Amino acid sequence: MDVQTLGNEWELLGADDPMWRVASVPGKRGSWTPEEFFANGREQLDAILTHVSPPPGEALDFGCGVGRLTQALGAKFDKVTGIDVSESMLKEAKRLNSKPNVSFVLNKSDGLPCESGRFSFVLTHITLQHMPPKLALGYLREFVRVLKPGGILVFQVPTKWVWRNAGFRGSIEHIVPKRLLLAYHHLRYRGVGFSWVWGIPEPKVREALTGLEILSEERIGPFKGWLSVTFYTRKPAS
């Protein structure tokens, strides 16, 4: 799957139920209010920041969707940029945005349209898991590039598959080639996008973090058979 195909799927997902597609909390499909949705983002960001203390400056929210974490970051940083592959998601993010220091950028490239060393804080959550490992690893290297010395990168990624925790649907999604799953989904659910979960073996993740200091790690899961790790990292100041 390339970036264009990924963008097409999230375009459909964003047009369907954008808040729930970003935060798929049981019982909240079709019922998120903006107040609840953005309060959820503030709570999650506060939990993340108990692990790290980023320097002041500009923050990047990669895979920002409707801006759940982007707006939360806007209350803590001088400037925040949210990047996403879906124009429909970003349209809703802009409509709901209440922070004048927050902006949103559509990006359908396998790189980031940002200069090197720009950001004090880079955050991506439940985003890398929805793209092929090769693409996700490329973005990880881009995060390292755009992070300024002394800056903090926090990201979550699935790293280990556990069959006994997958369930029937998770097992099917893991076994059947993704192109066949995509074709079947669109045949059965016309006009509705599809997302699935990929993982990256932990040694490959660590290799992509060359040049960063890993401050701490948080093990999460399982979700559809995948165990994830949230990495809290820092780029050396010199």
C-alpha cells in the first residue's frame, strides 16, 4: 500500500464518522461531542507529558486527524502543526479548531514538508500502526530529521504479534493479504474506508531511532493481536 491508497481510505473514513475514527472508544460511535472529544485529547496529552518535559517551541502532531491532540498541544506550545493524509479529516479539524497558534497541513508524500531541526516536540499516536512498515519506518526517520537538538519524540507502534490475543477478525486480518481484504471490504461496504493494523519488529524500530536517546518505554495492548510500545525519546542537544 502506498501513501495515495492510504490517503484514499482515510478520506472515506474521515467522511464517515471522523471523531470516532480518530478515537474509537466503545460506545462512542456517532456520539462524540466536540467538548468530550477534545477533553479526551487533553487528558491523553497530560498523561504523555508525565513521562517527558519537551523544551518550548513548536510541536508537530503527525496523523492529527480531527485535531484531538493538536488542540491540546496548542495550549502548551508556541506553535503547533498538525499533519494528515486525509483532506476530509483536516477540513473538520479546521472547522473545530479553537487555537490561533494551530495550523493544519495536508501531506500525501512519504516524507515531511518541514525543514530539518524545526520541532521541539514530535508526537504521533495510533497512526503508524495503520500503514505498511516500510512507510512507517520512513516517517520515523523523518521525525528524527525534523526534531531539533534537545527535542522530544513520542510515538506508539505495534511491535509483537500474539496469536492467542488476536480473536477471529484480528487473525483473519493478519493472515489474508491486505489487497484482498481491501477489495472484499469495498465490495461489501461501498463508500466506507478500511483501516487495519500493521506492526514493526522492535529491532527495526530501534534501528530507525539511531541518534536518539530512549528515555522510557511503555508496553500497551493487545489490540487485534498486536502488542505495542510507546517510545519516549530525546535528540541529544549536541
